[in-house]
Amino acid sequence: MSDTALEGAGNGKTLEQGTSPGAGPGASGRRAPLGDPATRGRTTIADGVVEKIAGLAARDVVGVHALGTGFSRTFGAVRDRVPGGRSQTPGVRAEVGEVQTALDLDIVVDYAMPIVEVARMVRENVIAAVERMTGLEVVEVNIAVGDVKLPDDEDDDEQAEQRVQ
């Protein structure tokens, strides 16, 4: 391979043949540059962080009444009132790797809304928010519609509040 090909290949750093980093002219009293500060270290994002982002993004979609099943929403309302109760996003589960994430969402859709369209908008909104905020690639967003909120149904959240007072 020619010297020209070596200069253009790899991660953009050029290294003269037969030298090592910091061994160039004037290296005797100077420290070698460490490179881009953004590449020094590692960032780890917890599953709960991704779940919160996805939950907020899903709730922003018109037609999404709530996240989670009726049981998980009730249990979540009770758990939130207990001191030291773990705060998690009901209806959202994330599996986070080093560079990718996959999400499962359980949603309740408002009656008369086209479920397939609501699910598509939720998927798009969740992917955009998670990728923008975390830098992780979202490989899949699975959506399970567990219920439809009828106009004359009492709000499940109000019922949960009345039981815990």
C-alpha cells in the first residue's frame, strides 16, 4: 500500500511511517494531543431513561389515552404514593445495548381514532425522540393496543386516586 493510501484510510489520523504518536518533532517536552474530547470516556444510558423518553413521546401523540394496561396503571398510581417507590414508566419496556435499543409499548387508544394510524405516529414519535436525545439507534418499537377508551368510561386514573386516598 502506498503512503498516500495510508493517509486517506482509517479514522482520519495520519501517522508518518516509523513514528509513534508523540514521537514527532518537539515531542520531548510536550504531551501528545489526546484527540477529540467527546471520544474520551464512555456514556451509559439506563433502561429507565429510555423508557421515560419513549413514554413522554408516546403520550404526545393525539389518540393515545394512556400507557399500560389498567392493572399496571393502577399499580403505578399506588406505587407512586409509597415513599421510596421505584418510579418507572408503566406500559414501556426498553432493552438498551451499547449503540442500539428496542422498545415495547402498551397503549390505550381513544375511541374512534384509527388504531393503525395512532400506532404509526407513536412509533415515529418515539423513534425520533429516543434517537435525538440518546444517540442510540432504535431497532424496533413494538406496540400492543390493550384497550380503547370509550367516551363514557370513567377515567381509570381518577378511580386509582380515589382508592388510595
